[in-house]
Amino acid sequence: MKRLLFIAGSISLLLASLPALAQSNAQFAKANEEFATGHFKEAIDNFETLVRSGQWSANLFYDLGNAYFRSGDFGRAILNYERVLAFEPRHPEATANLKIARDEARALELATTMPERTLRFASLNQYAIAAAIAVWLGAFALVSLIFARRRSIGLIAFSILSLSIFAFSVAAITSIDFGNKGHDLAVVTDKEVQARVATADNANSVLALPPGSEIRILSKRGDWIYAALPNNLRGWISAKSAENVRL
């Protein structure tokens, strides 16, 4: 009876979500139609509605990036191409378009360390999945060893391998998440942004940041962000002039 109730509840939730899913698909199709006919502002409005509703995917951010690029807003185009790569680090079209947009905007990039570049072959989600699978397999192997009458070399090797994969995945997540391209990565979306030495519009400029330039948010104070900047600099910028890559 409990199993039947669980199945019935699952079916009810699925049926309840179908109208919202159909509406999202219809809006996504409408946005692409607007893009195809050159109505980029309307396409952007429809894509952004889906983003605000949490319908996130690599395809959504890629199409939104293209719409911003065609409308001449290179800062937000770069922001959304970066969001694509947060989902799929080896997305070839987003990688190519990101380079073109950066060249057009003359956007500045943050330097990446060798470990960050090496570990970028997989996304954070993929590392998290690998860590979860490895820890469960390792735990299963260890429990099997505890209750086994004989110590199996194969089980010992398997448990060591599983726990090593878990440790590597956790280290990769930490390195990526706290690196320049990690959780605090943001992209400058406004034009003529100046990073300054203090939280005042008349403070001395540290660096001019073209649209699409990368920063790493270190702290916030009111309407200002203190950030790590390209060229190994640091400075304050207006909070409304940049957006986080990860939502």
C-alpha cells in the first residue's frame, strides 16, 4: 500500500509539472523564433524570463548569449557564454563565441593557475557525481572487508581506488570553486567601468574594465564590490556593474 501511494504521488507530481514544462518549451521556442526573425530584444526578454524562473540549461544560456551578441551587448553575451561553460566546460560553440565576443569588446580575463586549467576537463557537477559514487563504492568495499572471512586483495585495492577518486574529486571541486574561475567569478556588464582604490566615484582609478571583463568578488560593502581584477590588481567597483556567472 505504501508503495502504491508513493507511485501515485510521483505520478501526480509529474502530471502537475507537465503544464509548466510545456509552457517553458513554448516560450523557449517563441524566443528562438524572435531571434530567427531578427527581433533580438524580444528574444532576450523571453530568454530572461526563463532564466528568472530557474529553467537553466546550457542551451538556454547559449541562445541568450547569441541574442545579446547580435544586439551589440557584448558584456552580457560574454556573461552567458561563461554560464554555458559552467554547465559544459567543453562546449565548442560557446568557447568559440566567447573568444569572438571578448575580441570585439577587448574584455580582460583573470589569470588561471595550472591546476585550474588542468581540472577544467570536467564540470563541478561531474566531479560531485564522481565523488558521491566513489564514496559509496568505497564504503561498500570497506564494509565487505569487515564482514569477509578472508581479506580480498581485490576488495582492498578497489576500496583504495574508490577513496582515492573521492579525494581527488573533492580536491578538484575545492580548487575550481575557490579559484579565479570559481564560485565568486563575475563579469562586468556595464560600459566604461572603472575599478577604484576606494568606495567613491571620485576615487583614483585602478583599472578600466571593458564590458565582459572578468573579476572575482572578494567582499561587498553597501553598493560596492571589492574584487580581484585582471593583471593581478584589486579594486572597488559598483555592484550594479557586474553579475555573477553562477546563479
